[in-house]
Amino acid sequence: MVSACLTGENCKYNGGNNRDDKILRLLEGNQKITVCPEQLGGLPTPRVPSEIRNGTVMAKDGRNVDSEFRTGAAKCLEIARHEQPDLIVLQSRSPSCGVKQRYDGTFSGTLIQGAGVTAQLLMKNGFQAVDAEDLLVTDRLLLRKWADRDAKDLYRYASDPEVGLIAGWPPHSSVNESLDVIRNILNGAETYAVCLKTDGRAIGAIGLKLEESTGIAAGREDTCELGYWLGKPFWSRGIMTEAVREMIRHGFEELGVRTIWCEYYEGNIGSRRVLEKCGFHYQKTIREADVPLLHEKRTVYVNSLNKAEYQERKDELSC
């Protein structure tokens, strides 16, 4: 289920749209349900822009349009309950569809934290709504932010000793532990759940550590650390290579990163092969390195890729 404006439908308040090729790529091969809450609530297109002020949706000309917005939200919830979509992708910052932020009601362009009317109602009723700007899409994959409802899927794969131990962390012991990890570890600004486009369910994790870097990229300007893992049923299918290539593109082209660092422990052949396929170069070996979560020491291999190297091989490294 997706905000209709993202697919190119001219239902935006000014009569235009917010066509997003990334979203269209996500929808390829999947059944789509497009919704425009404002139109479903009876508002015309074009229409006077609106914002939420003190909990009420007001048009810029002073009219109270709260009833129309809430009617549209209720109809979207009815559609979601009937269709049971695997994923709901909504337009950013909209008074209806904004998931994380919306304008503050002063029509001054000021953003505040908070969801739009439709997004809030859908999430209150247990549906996973995702901000369109929080998605990365490849041929087979959707990279999206983690949510509490992913806890069971995270536990399914992170409880496998063959997944966590080789990456330096102990297997998860319960769904509650996985939920805690989602809320306190997998909550970084550039940390994503790796999902197949076909169902949007988490099968692994990938992320870039930026300002909070404390390891190999600490203190280095315009650099970051890459980390990832994948559930065992999906190994040897090129899935993580595809995900890493998209994160590399995102880092260099959208985040302004100059160098991406990544390390793996001795014996992690799969991780080494992913880095080789993605153009990383070996930099150094660290012996007797601490593995804090396992209270042991291991040999670590440090690798990096800079923007100039990426640009030289951009076509080869694209997803």
C-alpha cells in the first residue's frame, strides 16, 4: 500500500505528484494499492495546503479540514484491514501520510517530530508504515528501518549460533532480547533491515556508522564503518553483496562519505568474499583484537573503499 502521489498520480495539494522512481522499483512485480487520504476524505485536487495545528488539521486559508482528513484516514485503515498489505509506504512530512515528521501548523516550513493523521491511525492499529525517504531499493531487496514488529523475524535468524558468533556477538536467547536489540542497537540513523521485496520481512541487517563511529573509522573525517549480517537460509545467493553495493552507493552519493571501512574476523570467509566483490581493499591485520560481547580475542582484517575507487568501478558495483 503506497501514497498515490509517490507513484506519479497527480493528487498532491497543488495538482502535481511526488513520483519516486525508487518506489516504482519497489513495486515492480508486486501488487500495489494506491491511496490518497485527502481525496478519500472528499477534498478536491488541487486544494489549499493544510497542516496540523494543536491536533487539528487546518487549511492555510483558515478553514477547519480536520473532518475530511480523518475521514480519509479511516478509509485508508479500512482498506488496509481488508487487503492486509505486507508494507505501507507513505509520503514524507505530509499532514496525512508523514510517518516521522510533519509541518508544525504555522505554514513557515518548520518541521516537528510526529506523524500525520493517516500514518498515526495505521500505526496505532498495528500496521507497519514506512517513510518513503527511509527506504533503499535494489533489484531483489528492500532496505528499511527496523520496527518492533520485526522482533520475531530477528530472533528467528539471530538465535542461530552460526550467524552471530562469526560476527562477534552471542546468539539471541529470546524474542524479548531481539526486541531490545531493535530498540537500542539497530536504531541508528543509517541502520536498515535487509528484506526481500516480495514480502518486506527482515532477513538480516546492514548499516553505516557515521558520527558515532568508535572503531576503525573513529576520528576520521568523512568516513564511516560498514557492518552487516544475514540469516543462514539466505547465504550463498548474492543477497548481501547486493545489499552492500546499495549501501556503498548510498554512502558515497547521498551521505557525502569519502571512505567506507569494514572489518571481519578471521574465518569469516563469506564476509571476505562480499567485500572483495564490492571493491574493498585490504588495509591491515589486527591480531589479538578484543571481541567485547564474547569476552575473547581474535584476528581482525581491516578493509576500505574510497569514493574515487568507487567512481572508477561504479557501473560494475551498481545493483
